Amino acid sequence: MKEERYKTLDDLKKHPVFYNFLQICKIPHQTFHEKELSDYLVKWATNLGLEVKQDSKFNLLIRKPASMGNEGKKPIILQAHIDMVCEKKPDVIHDFKKDPIPVQLDGDILSTGNKTTLGADDGIGTAMAMAILEAKNLKHPPIDVIFTTSEEEDMSGALNVDKSWFHTNRLINLDNSFDNEMITGSAGGKGAELKVPLTYEDSNSTYVTYKIIVDNLTGGHSGEDIDKGRGNAIIILARCLDYLRTYFKFNIVDIEGGNFRLAIPREAHTTIAFSKEYLGIFKEKINIFISEIKNVFETSEKNIQIKFLEHKYEDKILSLKSTNNIIDGIILSPNGILQMISNLGVVESSCNLGEIYIKDNNLFMVTEIRAIYESNREFIYKQILLVGDIIGGEVRDFSPYPSWTYKVHSNLRTLANRIYLEMFNHNIKNLVLHAGLECGCFTTKVNDLDAISIGPNTKDLHSPYESLSVSSTQKIYNYLIKILETLD
């Protein structure tokens, strides 16, 4: 099928996938706030005359009968999630609970102009499934579409889908980010929250107070982008504080970094107080650190900024013990790639220290643990427990989700590989993904689940730089149609 070129958003609306995607972008659908979009989809599907079920989590099952002559074929499930990660630039005014996503088209690329996340993850998968459901002239077996909620936070939507919704064991997940790759397995994971009590002391009138800001990093998806060498603003800030404390004493006043454990932190900041006699050495040493850290990240974070600004006097500061506990806790916390699967060249396990903040006289550090093997997830969690022991904090885990294990013999994967080669004259890569996919949540609900995950080219997920290729979306939509036409 021909991939058309579109010059404006109005032109783009002529394509059913993009019409639906742009409609989705008008409806707030932050994780745990998907009811409005879910209700919209119920009404939309009902108007098409399709069978619809909505559960208490606002998950949806929409059933489309087979096209004429294909009634006896085995059904297929199409699956996508309807929630999105909500990240924005610090200077952008945007309320994700009521404002539409500010979509713009530049050539082949849909984005928000680096203002907010676009929500192509997984709005474009939802839109493709919608286009399939409303198409009148496609050849296909019976199709069940399952739209899930809360994927970006704890996968509670997928984990709570009723078993009775599954009428077949073959499933196409539409939540992949590269059109030349097919995902055939994924990591599991869970969150870990470290809570540390803090103690305070009175400040000294001879102290000066400075705010240190690390920002303008690339950020990205804590699973898919963990191997790209991108800086974690929280870790860089801790490195700066650790460097400074070797030369003079200071007390932390406050600290905050990151917004979401599933996104690599782009910004972090802290305020420190110290004696005026150290002002000269502070400025000298922090400038040395800035120069050195820019050398470390000169290829992966060319736009990194580290600023220090004089701050208003603070009469209450953290004790020296709490100050050092914060720095030690960050430095000791596992972060980044922890193990690779050497023969596949993919990440097996990793951590992302995604949030740090102070609330009610406690420090909170929130990490996402990912690993294909459950034993490795638990080993990493034990490391975080030990960090808590060392700095006097307590740790809890939350939002666990299972791995999706690679299936050695897959009829669906074999068919999809053959069709891709026939359509595009080269093989599609078969990969096990380090990010978590909902297919893992379905393995306990379906005997012998045969699943693949496909999707168009999207970049910089979970960040305001998120973008989507229009031509790649058309390519994958046509590929999906061909798979459906060819299924027996």
C-alpha cells in the first residue's frame, strides 16, 4: 500500500489511524485518570455496532466479527494501553488532567515541539486498533481488541483483566517503538521506595545558601533507553555533592529530582548552606566539577547544564548526618545497567533511580527495578534494602509485573516474520525487550500464549522530546492489515 505524504494536521486526519490518534490527544488520559477516554471508546464502539465490555479498571474488550468467509478462522487479539506518561518541560504550563496534547506536524514527524510528552506510547497503538475495528473492507478472522489502563504505572489494568475476555491464545501487542523490530519477550519489574527519616538543626547567620541545578538532560524511557548512556540528573547531582564535601562542610536544605520512576530524570536540584569562609572554594570546585562532568557526557548529553545560584537565607537546615545520608544513599543505590545477556546483546537487568524528594521530614528515593529473571530482580531489591540499612531507612516494594518469556516455537511469530520479508524485502529483527510489556501479565490468563509486539518508530518516550514518524506508522498499519488478512 502507498504511504501518503501529509503537509498539515488537517490533511493527516484523512488517514483513519491519525484521525483517531488526534482525537485521543484531545482527551486527558494520564495514568489512573483514563475514565474519560475509556468512556469515549465505549460510546465510539457502541456507535459502530460492536460488542463492548468495560470493567471496574476501565479496561475495555471490543469484539469485531470475522469478515465474510472468515468466520471459521481462529480469533486474534489486538492489544494496547490507553494511558500515557505525563512529562513536560519545567517552563511549560500544561495541565494533563484537562488540557489537550499540543500536537504539531513537521514533515514526517509528529511531536509537541518539545513541550510535553506526545502520548504516542501507546496512543498510536490504540489508534491503529480503532482503525482496524472501524474498517469495513478488510479481510480478517474474528478480532478481539483489549484496551488496558495503568500500564505506565503498575500494569494493574492488564493484571486485572478477566480471564473470560480471552477467547484465543494468539495476541498482537501494539506497544513497540521500532518498525524494523518485533518484540518476542520482555522483562518484568517492580518499584522500590526508600524512606529515610531526616533531622534538622538551626542555621548559622554566617552561612550562605546556594541552589545547585542539574538540568537539560535528554531523559527517556527507563527501560528502552537505559543502554544509551544518558545521564541521570539525580546521580549527577549526588556526584557533585560528594565532590564538594571532600573540600568543605555543608548542609543540605532541600533536594528534589525526577518526576517518575519510569523516566530517566532530566532535572534535579538541591540547596546547600555553608560558612561564608568556604564561598571561594565552593565556586572553584563546582566549576571544576562542571567541566569534568561535561567531558564525561560530551557525546550523550551535549546540552547538559549545571548552574549554581545564590539563594535566600534559610533558618532551618538538615543535620550533617542527614546530609551525608542523602549523598551516601544516592551513591550506593543501584542505577543503570546491571547485567547483559551477552549472546543477544540486550540488557537483562537494570535500575532507574527516578525520583527523590523530601516530604514530612522524610527523604524518599523511588527506583524502578527491571530484570528478565525474577531472581535478579530480588537480588537488586536486596541491594536497595541494604542501602536502607546503612542510612537508617526503610524500603517497600510495589507495582510488580511479570516477565514475558520468549516462546521457542511460535506460529504467529513465524507468520509475521514471513510477511515482513515479503512486504519490505528484508528481515525484521526478533528481540527480547528490556522494558516491560503487558504480554507478561496475560501469560497466567491464557494457556500457551502466542504473542508478538509491533509498532511504528517513536523516539524519546517518557520525555517532552517524544516524537512519532508518520510514514513508519503507515508502514506498520499496512503490515498489521496484511497479517490479519493472512491468518488462518
